[in-house]
Amino acid sequence: MKIIIVDDEVSALHTFLNDVIGRTDVDYKFFKDDEENICEYVTKNNVSAAFLDINMPKINGIALAEKLIGLNPEIKIVFVTGLDVSARDLKEPVLSRTAGFLYKPYDAEQLTRLLISIERQSPKLCANMFGAFDCFFNDTLVRFSSKKSKELFALLLTYNGRALTMDDAISQLWPDMETDKSKPLYRDAVWRLRKTFNEIGFNCVNFERAQLTLNKTNISCDYWDYLENGGTPPDLFLKSYDWSINYLNK
């Protein structure tokens, strides 16, 4: 689970760090009151929750929450504050996305309870790569708009978080086609892949110039489990894709 913490006080950030530093289930990033960098990070990453101070010199935490929800409608908001603020002081859409309040000084047990609650509510993508390749978002089948966009995502999953360049993708998905003819097909597959994940509201792919990178947060994948644990593959690996033979033993 990926979270961000925003506070203008360094001491408050240190306190939060001491409470989460040993947790393997939480990927965290700290920000001071730098709205531009915060919004850019949330745009490019699948952030499950934002822990926001309310009263900061450069930005107001409630106004920032509204902007973050506009960028990621699924994000959960937790206000970390010493003010006398509660749900009655919030308006939509912030109210519906607020997971709770941490009143300073809070204790580690309160934070743990909130993190567990957020984790249970976080959107999740499950990818099955042995046998027929399919993905499920919150237990619902993801319907890709084209076979090639689905195959492109399968290739991204095999890269396991590494950057996939346009040239690498083309060489594997269109191995027998001239480059000038395959580039438009690649761009169409990328556009359709972006459209699919925009429609389900799960921002897991960083779309950069001639390069794609997968954000693995809140994604489970049987292939990744196999790479980590070893053993005998449970079934044929991506049996529909010829290039898959190059990845099973990597």
C-alpha cells in the first residue's frame, strides 16, 4: 500500500516515520507543503491514502485533499491535525473520501488501526499469468479494448517493475514487422491500455515518452510469486504469447 504524508513541520514527519519505518506493508513518501510536487507524485503513482496536516503556511490540507481526489478519485484522506476539526467541518467530495482523523499527539496504535482499515478498502488488481492470462480489479474481470493492449500489459507484468521501452515492446509483440509499420500499432495499444485503466480508475502504469513502467502497488501476480518462491510452475505460462518462453526462468 502506497501512502503520502504531508506536513510543514519536520518534527511531525519524524514522528510519523518512527511509527511506520518497520512496516513492510506500507510504501511511504513524505512531503512538506509543496503542492506542485505532491500533485505530480499522486498523478504518477497509485497512492492509496494521503495523511495531511490541515494548517500549513503554503497550503490548506482540506483544499489539498480536494485537489488530490480530483487527481485520484479512489484516494483515501486522513487528516493529521492538532485542530478541533471533525467530519462535520467537511464537504463533498472530501467527506466521502475521508478515512479518519489523527489528532496530535496520536499514538502508534491509532495509526495502525487506520492503516489496516485503509488497506482493506484499497482497490486491488489480481493478474493470473499461468494458463489463460486474465486480470481482475476488485474481483471483476478487466476487459481490455484490444488483444494487443492486453498483451502489452502482460509484457509489462513480466518486466516486474522494470521500464519497458517502445523498442523492446515492438521487438516482442511485432517481431516480424518493419519498425515504421509497428510504431503506430504500438501507440494504439498504449492508448487503449491507458483508456482501460482510466475507465476502471486504477492508475498503475506510468506512461512516459517511448517507455512504460508498472507501479506494482496493490497488484498481486502469480508469476511474481513464482519468481520469489521458486518451485514448479503451476501451469503453462502465458500460453497465448510466443515471447513468454523467454521469461519463465528469469
